Amino acid sequence: MILIVGATGYIGRYLCPYLQEKGYEVLALGRSEKVRKFFDHFEVPFQYFDMKEEASYKNLPKQNIEAVIDLSACLAEHETPVRSFFDINTLGVYRLLEFVRQNDIRKFILTSSHKVYNDIRKDILSEADGISFRGDHSPYIISKVAAEYFVEYYNKDFGLEGIVLRLTGVHGYGEILGHLNADGSYKKSTFEIFFEKALKGERIEVWGDQSVKRDHIYIKDVLSAIEASVRAKGKQGIFNIATGKGISQYEEACALAKVFGRDKVSEVVVCPEKPGLTRGYIYDVSKACEELGWVPCFTDPVMMYKDYKQEWEKKVYRNYHYIQEGQMPMSL
């Protein structure tokens, strides 16, 4: 059995049915009862779990556990008090690692963030470049870095097969793309603006220097990376999970216009005089390819958005949090 913590989140809603279809026995763990209907639809077993509550650990199965996957995160975008980052992102991981150690579970997989590199300026970033960060997201990043160090500690001292996956920005239907403010208001991301204009066939303006490119990954490549981590025997350590390629916002807008254009395909216009992205990032994923046997498949933006369109039309993996509040953005 595989225990999936944080299963009610965006990645978890994709991962649980995916692994079950691959033949794994999974147990989805999370706090959101609203998502239970989703798991019932896929016949995925679900159990309430709060990583801060001792009783939740006592109720977990303890026999024949192949791996524990921790997808949980207190996100910086939610404007959460600093203490909450450490309660969930750091101490929550420590509690799970103790559960794993005490019950002789060999495999632990943690999803982390590429934001740990946000103050490193290189054309291509690898795990060997270390950690350097600055800015408003620093408390969140520090909490994730501390969690990574806990995994390393358990690997060295207790022989755990602990794997940390540093995910770049993940594209896919049902994600929170923009900024969710503390008052409940929502600021759309550039992607959402492009998406909505592409649907209407409206002119899309792309701002800034289009030599700046970013390396984002599609949700289904994240799923295959997690499965590869489960399968990998005797592996430990930190791995970048990205495509290894960057695309500009112009390339992204053109791909969206091509895939989602209906009666009229949007004209994409570059406005270099307007403020745009100032920093790009592309990640070296060779370590994950070589040690985990994983290869990203959705590296072409048109191919990725064609698959995204299929998921968007089915509306299966929609964002339940926005549905609850009645303010789901069009692109979700």
C-alpha cells in the first residue's frame, strides 16, 4: 500500500487515480471532506488525516506499507502566518518521518519547490548549485529547505530511502494559478489572462523581453516522476523535476492560441516596452533521468496544451476550493 498525504490537493487528485490505475494499492489522506466525492468517483479509499494531530497517526495502517508520499504544503501564495509554514511544511514532515521510522517503512517521497534556487543566476540550474533565495517567499522556502534537511538526516542516520522532488511550476487543469489574497480575492495569473483571451479569439499582448524563458512541467510528467521514485530501489537524495527546456511567454501564448482558438485564433503581439519577466530559469533534469529512470514526455507546449484541453473539457480534476467559494477562474 502507498499512503498519499495531502491527497486532496491539486497533485494528489491526479496522483491517486493514476497510481491505482497502475496497479498500486493507495490510501488517500487529507483533511478536505469536500473532495471525498472525487475519490468515491474513482473508487479510491480516503481517510481523514491531519498531520498535526496525534490521533491521525494512530489511525493509519502500519503493515505492508510500500511508501509514504507527502504532497502537503502550506503555500506562500496564501499569505499564511509564518508559523503555519513550519507547522505543516517542516514539523509535519518530521512527524511523518518518525511514523515511517517507527513502522519500518523504507520509502519516503517529499515534493519540494524550485523556489530554493530563486537567487541563483545561471542559464541551467542543477541540484549541485545549492540553495540561495531572497524575497517575500523566503519564510516558505526556509520551511521547505528545513524539511529537505530532515529527509537527508533520516537517510543518513536511519537508512531511509528518502527522495525529495524539487518541482518547477506545474501546469495542469485544476491548479491555483494566480494569487489568492487573505481577504478571499483572487488576482489572475498571466497564463489565465492568455487562456481566456485565446478562448475568445481576442488579441493577446505579451510584455517584456521574450529571450527570458521559464521551464514549467505538465502535471502528468510529475505523476510519472513520482511513480519512478516509488519504483527506484535503493535511491536517496534530491532531484529536479522539470522539462529541461524553457519557453517564453510569447511561445506560451502562441501555443494557447493555436490549441484553444475556436472560430478565431488570437493574434499574439509582443510589447517589449512594457514590464515583463525579468528572470528566467531552466533546470538540469539529468540526475532524475539517470537515477530514477524518468523522462519528461510533455516538453512541447502545443502537445502539453492539447492534453490540457482534454482535461479542461472533462472538468474531472477541477479546483474544489474555488467551487466551494463560488469564484473559480475561467481557466480552472
